[in-house]
Amino acid sequence: MRLSDAALGLVLVGAGAAIAGTARDFPLVPGQAFGPGLFPFVVAAGLAACGIGLIVREARSGLRRPWFAAGPLMGDARARLDALLLVAAIGLYLVAASRLGFVPTAAVILLVLVRRFGASWALAAATALLGPLAVYLLFAEWLRVPLPLGLVASIRY
């Protein structure tokens, strides 16, 4: 599947607007100069700026391309399976993260996807172990964005 630059630009502007709208409602943390909505808002602004840039570039080029065209990968069974795995990973996160927690859910997803996309078992395992922990530290500890704890919350030490 191929999207024209203008169509992709509209998707990016829409995603940026949705992220900014959601981040606006994040509660402020007392005693901090910035709240948990700062990072998502910066990402949203970047997405929107890139989207506007794509729209402007396509408008200036003067080419009339279709907004959507079936690409060469649409006939490739492996590419379709890869796309299905990405959608399934998002679905799994939505269903399992609140029960299992961010770290275990992200670890399973990363292990499967990184291995599927060609990495060795050692690299996939290292990514699955270290990646979610790094993201958890960045968001939950430093930026104070709550991530689901799931099973981790029940562990007593």
C-alpha cells in the first residue's frame, strides 16, 4: 500500500492533533516545572510539522498522484503477515497491559517482533529485556507518566 505524501501528511497532522488533545488533559505534577503532557505534546508538534511539510511539498511539486495505491508488497504474503503481526501486537498491548503490566507485555511483544524481523535470539532477548525497562524508567520515573504495573504491583518485597 502506498499513500501519497499529502495523504500521509493529513494522517500525521490528525495524529498530532489527537495526541496534543489527549496530552492537554494530563494532570500537572506539583513541584515540577513541566508536567507529563510535555513530551507527548512535543511529539505531537513534531508529527504535525512533518505532516504539514509533506502536504506543502506535494502541493509544490504539482504532481497529481492518487492518494492511495496498492504497492508491490500487497502481493507478498510475508509482508501481509508482518503487518498483521504489528496490528496484533497493538491489540495484545491494549488487552493485556492493564492485567500483566507494561514491562512484561512490552517484553513479549518486542521479543516476537524483533525476532520476526530478522534479529538473532540473543539480540531479540536483550531488546525484550532492556527496552521495556528503559522506556518504563523514562516515562514512569522521569516524566511521571503512569504506565500500567499489572503483575508487578502484586509483588511484595
